[in-house]
Amino acid sequence: MISKKKVLALIDERIAELDNGLFVVELNISSANVIQVELDKYEGNVSVDDCIRVSRNVEHNLDREEQDFELTVTSAGLDRGLRVLPQYVKNIGRDVKVKMSEGSGKLEGTLIAATEESITLQTTRKERIEGKKKKETIVEDHVIPMENIRQTKVVLSFK
């Protein structure tokens, strides 16, 4: 089986060379040597050219005569959700939906902070305050530990 450490070193080598904010979201190598790499960028989007360059560096530095392999390099899609800290940091200021682990429910709001330990979500709701005619907007910050998060997805808005 091809070494994950070796593939990651080849990916990191090209990412450092490109110096455009790319980072690895996920790297999987199956027992049949199917290598799947998912990339994202700190700012902007991953281009096809970025994927090609990373792919070529890996492919040209692994010996197919020694071990045959299949390689796929893609950009991280929004449909899979946020999985690593740089993705959370990149999406600060955007609306996200967080599913909690073990049936603790869902929370939707604006991502305002992210660290290795937790994220902070700001939610707003309208609530009638006793003695007032109009509903008031209540803003709350929710700190959610990373270990309590099952899934976080960016809420797409077409406004």
C-alpha cells in the first residue's frame, strides 16, 4: 500500500510551491491504492489548474511500476460541509447550519469565530417583550465545542 505520509509530503510540496492558500481537507488511500485528495483555499475557490498541478506532482513522483494506483484530486464541495479548522475560519461571517452529535438538535446562525476547541454561532430571533407592542430582536452567541458537532454546512443564499 502507498504511504499516506509520502503522498501528503508530495501534496504539501506542491502547495508550498504554488503559495496560493491551498490546504488539504481530506486524504484517503484505500487498500487497493485508490488515492482521493480534497483541497480547499483560504480565500477564493480551488481552480481546476490547482487540482491538476497537485495531481501531477503526486503522479510523477510515485512509481506505477512499483505499485499501481488511481488518483483523484478535487475541491471540497459545500455539499460535504465543513470538516477542518481552516474551512471554519474561511467561512467566518457566513450563515451555517450545525447538527449536534447525539440528537442534541440543530442550530442555524452566523459563524463569528472558530478555534481548535469550539465555534461561536450568532443567532437572532424576534420575541415579544412583556409590556411592549413590537417584537424585539434578540441576538445570542452560542459557543459550541468541536466534539459536539456532527456536521456543519454553509447555508446557500441566492439573494
